[in-house]
Amino acid sequence: MTKTPLLAINILFVLAICYVLYLGIEVLGRTAEVFIVILFLFGVAGNFLVFISGNVDLQNLQPFLENGWKPILTTVFPETSNTPFGQMVVFMMLLPYVNRPELVKKVWLSTLISSGIILSHTISLDILVLGVAEVERSTFPLLSTMGKVNLKEFLQRLDAIVVFTMLITVFFKTSIFFYGSLIGIVDLFKLKNYQQIILPIGCILIFWSIFRTSNYSEHVENSQSIIRYFSVYFHMIIPLLMLIVSLIRNYFKKAKDKKIKSESSTT
């Protein structure tokens, strides 16, 4: 949609998010339950078509660990640890609204591990098809990987699968971040509910996204300093401090309860 104004796409996208969030976070969760099935089918079909297309070359993964672990570790910290895994800190905004808190740890860990495996598999598939050099140059390697699928000069242009997948996943990612900002503003300014500020904040989101960056390449370039320095505090240091404070508070609370229990038993 190269000739469609970016503002028009942003308005439609944000309006859809505002509508879903206005209905409530539970509606967003139930919508995700439906779309996760579609994403699973897209993933299975895409992987199958790539492997039978004959574009996979195992030699592209070699040499493995040519320069040791140092390049991997310097990439993981702080870049990969912040994006995407560090961004999971936004789910802390949703924890108070969970109706089964005993399942949070299990779901959180299983989601973290499974998403890491899926991302690793996707990047490995891109390298197998495109090679390291092309993956490094490509803005969306998976789009290029699916674009190379050509079965009998009949089944082509399957990069549309990636486009639909990105639209769905970005929709839910943006919705979760947007909801986190809404309930944060409600708590900060002591508002009654977040529904009354959805449209104003949505308008700010639309114009700020265009004002800050006009395309994805510019977004990546401008975000490097934020990812390397600014995000570390929000994704690592602040959550770690919150964890330490929570452990200390729980310790003193248990000690106080134990003292009250012992005093009541003696009396």
C-alpha cells in the first residue's frame, strides 16, 4: 500500500485498537484466542512451503560460533534482552486484573520459553534461505524468505502470509502497550475509568507516531540509543528494584504476622 497515506493507515489501526479496548481487556484476550489459531495455521503453512520449496541451504548456518560467544552475548545484552523480551514488563500492568493469579508464573515462563524458541526458529529459517549477509541487510527477513517461495511457477507471492501475521501481532502488541499507558494515566491522575481518555490518547498516539518517525528504517535508527541506554532502566533495573522491595515488604509482613500470632497464642 505504497500510495496510501500513512496517516490513513494509522487512523484506521488506532481506531480498531480503541474500539477493542473500550470493550475491555477481556475482549482483547478473547480476540487473541481466536487469532492465535490463525497465526498457528499461518506458521505451519509457511514453514511447510518454505521447506518444500527447495530454498533451504544448511550450509548457510555455518560456521557456528566462528567468533565465540562474545558477539552473541554483546547482542543479547542489552539489545535482545530489551527488545523483545524486556518489553514483557508491560504485562506487570495487567497482573492486578488477573482472576487466577496462581497461574501467572506458569503461564509467564511457558510463554517466555515458547516465544524464544519460535523467534530462534524463525531467524534460523531466514538464515537458511537467505544467508547471513542478506538477513543483515533486510528490513524484514521473513518477508523476503516467504517471497522466495515459488512452487511450479504457480504458488507464488506468499509474502502476504507474513503481512497478515505482522498486522495481527502488531495489533495485539500495540493494544497491550496502549492499555498499559491508559491505566497508568488513570492511576496517576485519579480518573474514574480509562474509557473516557481512549480517544484523546489515541489521537496523541496517531500523530506522535508520524511526528517521531516517518518509516520503519527511521524508527530503527532513532531507537538505537533508547534501546541501548534508556530501556535498560525500564526493562531491567526498575523491575529488579521493584522485586527487591516486594521481597523485603513480604518478609516484614510475614514477620509481623508471625509476631502477632505468637502474642495471641500466649495471651
